[in-house]
Amino acid sequence: MGAIENHTAMMYGYRLGGPADNWAGLANELFPYTDSIDGSSWSMPRVPWETEDMREENHPDYFAAAAEERLAASGLDSLLLRTYSLGWEVEGHIIAAVIHQPESGPLAVDPAAMAAASQHDAALAQALSVLELRTHAANPEWIMASYYA
């Protein structure tokens, strides 16, 4: 098993957010849940594909895994759901079509790559539909974020 590494990248897609920022990127109605073990509470969008694990424990991997499974079942497995850092041990989600992470040098995306990213707009819109999520952003955008891999 490899080590988990923190990476900084530019991602083209939609920022969804997570329980820590009250799902700042989503316009969906949020529902309160309570952790069955420690009694802590959090909010999450209620979606038909939610799992028992998602309802019982506030852990971002449960949301990400269920969303990726639904995307794959719909033929959208080329899209990535990345868990990114919102702060110290606080995480959220980005659904991304393009992840640009240079091996060295500054974190920048050249104009040609930026323009080419729009070819993924339809797939990203379809992914939101499949996941039954509504975002505040009308269109995908380039987002700089730290994420774990």
C-alpha cells in the first residue's frame, strides 16, 4: 500500500464542497444527519443513491465512492471526484474532467489547455444530472486545490 500524498493541482470542473463548508458549491437542499457512534452532526444533500454509510458516518470517502460508482454505471468513469483540502483535516469534493499538475515549476495552465477543457462541459453537466446535484456555478471552472492521492 502506498503512502497518501497531498498534491496541488488545477482542476476543471465543479466545486461541490462538503459538510465542513456546508456544501458551499451546491444549491441542493441539505439534510441533517447524526453519527451513530459519536453523536456528531453534519449536513449532506439527500440523493437517491446515498448509502447507509453516508447516512451513518461523516466521512468524505463514502460520498466520493458512491458518486464514482454511479458515474461509472452511467458511462462517465472518465470524470474524477477528488476530495480536496478546505483546511486542517477538513475536506470537500470537486467533480473534475481535467486535472493539471505540473511535475515541476509553477502551477499554471496554458491558454490552449484552458480553451480545450470546455470540450468536457457536456460530460460534466451530464454527471451533475446523473448525481442529481445542482451547483451554484452555471458553468465548470478552473479551480486550484490541494487533494490527496
